[in-house]
Amino acid sequence: MTMHQDLLDESALALKQAYAPYSQLYVGAALRSANGKLYSGCNVESGAFSTGSCAERNAIAAAVRAEGASFQLAAIAISATDRSGNALPIPPCGSCRQMIREFGPDAAVLFLGAQGDIIQAQIGDLLPHSFSLAT
Ligand code: THU
């Protein structure tokens, strides 16, 4: 049992709100800010496909709305299912890794691995040699 089980549970709840009629991949993300608060998001698609947005970045947007520009991300969990509710392994996409790193350079990232196990990694290992404007 991980110390971040609450985030895994909350991400599984969040994916039930997903709007994903095109991909039928339902994704939820839940994060803990450095001050201990939880925020979540789900993916929201659009018929103009490129305008949709991922669960992880929507959770980050909710956190920034609540805490402002000083928001720091401590940990984030991701869950996903198909339309029948079967769990699917969804590691965060490249754009979400970049956004996670922006707010949490030391963030823990949890997701279902291909073998059905929960993988917990540091964002620095998922996105090594990452781009940053900060010097
Ligand atoms: N998706 C996420 O929400 N997070 C990811 O890390 C990968 C992909 C969503 C975006 C889109 O709505 C659907 O999954 C299929 O790409």
C-alpha cells in the first residue's frame, strides 16, 4: 500500500467524469499540493481533436486556480479505463510530464504499469534532461 493510495482512489473517481466520446479512453488524475490539498481532473475532448485536454493538466489547472502561481505539486496519480470500465495502463503523455515538472520538479508520479502493477516514479526519471526556462 502506497502512501499515495488516496490519490489513486481519487483519480479513479475523477475518470468517471471524463468527456471522452472520441477516444473512449477515460482518464482521471489526482494530485497533492505541497501544502497537503488534493485536486483532481479528467480528460475533456472536442470534435476539433487538438483542442481537448488531458486529465493531468486539468488537475494542475484546478490547483493553480485554487492556490495561485505559488502552487507546488508534490505527487500525482493517474487512472484510466475503457468504456466498459476495464482498467488500462496510462503513463502520462510527454506534454503532461513537462507540465508536472513545471510545478513539481521532485514530484512523485503514480500510474498503472503494463504488468498490472502500480508504478511510482519521480518526474525527473520520467523526463530526464528536461527543458526549463528557470536558470
Ligand atoms: N489522455 C490523458 O488524459 N492523459 C494522458 O496522459 C494521456 C492521454 C487523454 C487525452 C485524450 O482525451 C485521450 O486520453 C486519448 O488520447
